[in-house]
Amino acid sequence: MSEIVEGTAEGLGTEAPEAPTENRHDFFKRRLRELGVYDKDADYEGSIGEWVEQLSATFRGQGHSGMSAEVTIDLFRQLMDEWKGPAIPATKGK
């Protein structure tokens, strides 16, 4: 699964869609199907594909442009990394 998250469109054997023939949400759904993440034998019995599609639909509903999309994703990733990062040791009151 890490290949999907870390890979680029080029690295995954496809090119980004040419606007306006395919919007970002439709591209995501198509690629998720191609990658097999909806399959019942995929991670989490195919739920990952559904979850990513739901995130994409929410993202689309927010009306992000290319730039705001990148900033939003970067900030979300930063917050996730910080949240799952090493625990800060507790100190006794000063």
C-alpha cells in the first residue's frame, strides 16, 4: 500500500489527466479501481478505496484549486505526522 501513497502518477504507470476531459475526482476513482484498492482482497477488504473516494468527494465539494489543494494536503500530512510522531515524555510539574 505504501507504493500507492508515496508514488507519483508517473511512477505508478499513468499520466495525470488532461483537463477538461477528466476531473480530479473522476481520475482518483479510475486510478483506485486500476490499483485494485476496492477489491475485497485488498487492504481493509476494499474499504481504503471507498475512504479515499469519500475524501476526494469532500475535497471536491470544498472547491479547491490546484494550489489550495496542495497546501491543504501538505498541512494535513504535517498534522498526521505530528500526531503519530514520538510521544513527548511527561515531566512532573514545575
